[in-house]
Amino acid sequence: MLKEYVFVLILFVLAAGLAGLLVLLTFILGPKRPTAQKLAPYESGMRDIEPPARRFPIKFYVVAMLFLLFDIEAISFFPWAVILRRLHFFGFMEMFVFIVVLLVGYLYVWKKGALDWH
């Protein structure tokens, strides 16, 4: 039974070994000439003149993460729609529960004000 997976295991070991070997060779043979400019944090190619006036609002990141979350969940509708006839009523009820959970999450986010831009 496990004979079928021997070649996959061999391929995995070879790939991991080659990746490790290349990283090790790069670390050993690569040039090491650290300078202050190379060690400084890179920020759009310009040096900092003064610190930023205010912090960047986290709301943009929250909205982006919520978009990704709901977008990935919406992608699951397509495969479900393709095999809906084979799933019958049970598949319909499963998706109904999924949509209810998704709606509860959306209402929670809306109630918390994560989608307000004021």
C-alpha cells in the first residue's frame, strides 16, 4: 500500500535536499560586504528626513482582510453550484447554513463599524 508513495517521498527528499544545498552554498560562497547603507531599512528608495506625522490607519488593512475573507468564501459557491444536483437537499441545506454563518459574520463586522470610513 505504501509502495505507491515511495517515489513521492524520494522526490520530496531530493527537492528539500537540493533547496537546502543551494541555500547553504549561497550562504557559504556568497559575497559578504556589509555596509551601513546595505544594512539600513529600505523604504521606497529614499532616506527618512523626519518621522511620519501620524500613524497610518489600520482600518485600510482591516477592510482589505475582510474583502479577502468574504471573497474567498464567495469562491466556494461555484463548485457547490456545479454539483448541486448530485447533492440534493442535503447539499442545499449545507450551503444555507454556510450562508447564514457568513451573514452573521458580515453583520457582526458591520455592527462593529469595521466598514465605516469616517
